[in-house]
Amino acid sequence: MTAPAAERVVLTERQALDAAVEAAKAAAEHAAATDRDAAFPAAGVAALREHGLLSAAIPKEYGGQGLDPLTLTRIGARLAGGCAATAMIWAMHQLQVACLARSAAASPAIAAALADIAGRQLLIASITSEVGVGGDMRRSVAAVEPAGDGTVRLTKKATTVSYGEHADGFLVTARSGPDAAPTDQVAVLVMAEHAELERTGDWNPLGMRGTCSPPFTMSATVPAGMVLPEPFGETATRCMVPLSHLLWSGVWTGVAADAVRRAVAYSKVRMRAQLKAGRTADDPRLGRAYAGLRVLQDTVRRFADDYAVWDAAQDADTTAMTVRANALKTGVSVDAVRVVEQALEICGMAGYSESGPYSVARHLRDLYSARLMIANGRLELANSELLLLTGDLIQE
């Protein structure tokens, strides 16, 4: 899965964005096959590794690129223009290493693991879903148990593990002990050599097929130092939830942007044909599609800037940020689909086709997954409760 550690190259923001374009080109060459076969985008991930982009969110002191939230979001969007599955795998991996970075200063074992992840460009997956918790990431059935000789063990039945068969490690949530409450959670870094994975179901979805996310049962025994010292509830509130909604939104916006590019290209061809035939037809749909896309892009970028400020202020209001992050995710997950639907109407049957330079069929199928990645209804309910139970969160 990985190569030995290469000489470290620290990328500037511009170099990282240019590297994302190159990785997107590599991923795009195989995007149709990745989608058709529901196959892991090996070429795309290899390009990410080659360009050092798997360490994008890892702080520089641990050997990473240390890129800011806005640059991370722009990278995700550029990758999505080539292959949405590659972009989403990249985004999910960044979430895991960002969560690890929060505990690295307090844990020499996690710090060493994070440096190894950066040096060897290892791919880290997440195992937060579980049978028996009703889709609630903040509850666990599995528990960490002492196993002797400075190790702990856990077994978890996950409903979905994205790119699990291709990951070099996993960040796994579980109860802090056998007698702990379901909400008393920790996160555990489990490297692949310490894990046993048993696939328990199939993977044949509508879209985002290359993320390869079937259910698994995972059993592992790991050094006790791989248990992150920070309670998972704090990690989720301060990092995993807002950053996931931001990076996912960047990917979804990137998918929508590529659909609009295709609509523009199709419209130019149609316009030339009309001019050659001596006729023209006004069509405002392209302008409407661009307007919708521009609103999405500006919204995501504004949130990225605000999140960076909030994250730097450790005493900032977590409730207000949670409400905003949830609103960002639910809004972008729906509105990105609408933008692609407009592109489809512009491209007509050429857009409806599963192949060709104007096809947006895969774009549409991929984006239908967006509202299911932490179901919008769950987030909207959470926001409704927070708006009713807390102070004024309505900001100008």
C-alpha cells in the first residue's frame, strides 16, 4: 500500500494547489472505471501520495504540510473535478490525521505515529459507525479492554468503513472501558498490521462508488499508547464535526463546479452551431447555474476562514460553530445537487449520458450521497434543538 519514507518536501500553498491539479488529472483518467466497477481509485491515491498531499493537514512539526482550512478546502474541490471518490477519500483521511494532531502534543506515542504517517504518506480510515447505535457517532457499543503487556483490545461491528481494505490504519471510536457509558468514548489509532477485518456485506451503491465503503467487523490489539488522551466528544466537537462538514462541502462544491464547466463547454459548442446556422437563442440557465455555484463557493470559503479563526481560539463558543457547521453541510449537500441538475438541463441528453465530455450523470449520482453522510435530518434536528435551548445564535 505504501512506499518507504521519501525525502520531505514542504509545499507552499500554490504548490499544493498545483499538485492537486496534477493529482486530479491522474485520477480523472480512471474515474469512469472507478465508478463503473466500484473500485478503489488506486491511481488517484498514488498521485496524492506522490505529491505529498496525504500529509496536507498534518502540522509541519510532525512532518506534514500544515496547510490551513481554506487551502485544504480548495484542494478537495480541485480533486473532485477529476474524481469525486478520490477527493472524498482524501478529505476523510485529512479528518483522521487532523484529529490525531490534536492529541499529539500530549502523547509521544501518537506524535511518533503521526510523524510516521506523514513520512510514509500512510492512508488512514475512520471506523465511527457501528451496529446498534442508530447512526449516532457519539455513542458506542464496542469498548476498549485491557489485554496485558501494555496493550488494549477492541472488537467493533461497523456498518460502513470507507476504503477499509486499502487503508494503512484506522481511527476507531469505542467506549473508554467495559463499564463505560455509551457516550463515554475514546478514539484509538489502529494500524493495519494490528487489525483483523472481516467484510460482512456488499458495496454496490448509486454514487461515490470508489470510496469502497462496505460493512466490516474489526478486531484489534494495540499498544495502550494508541488510545488518544483527549475524550472523543471533545475531538468531535472541536475538530471532526466542523472540519468534516467543511472538507466534504469543498468536495461537493468541486463536483458541482466541474458540472458547470461541462455545461459551459456544451453551451459554447451549441452557440457556435447556432451562429453557423444563422440563428441564436437566449438561454439564461447557464447564468443561473453559475450563480448557484458561486454562492456555494463563497459560503464554503467564508466558513473556512471563520473556522480557522475559531479553531485558533480554544475558548470559542462550540455551540455556535456546531450550528454553523451543520447548516453548511445540510445546505451545500442539497444545493450542490441543484446546481448539477441545472447543468444537466443545459447539456440535455449529452449530460444524461454516462459517457462523453458533457456527461454529468456521475456528478449527480455522487452528490446524492451528500445528504446521507450523517443524515441531514439528524443534523437539522440537532440544530433545531440547539436554537431552542441556547442563546441567540442568529448572526448577521
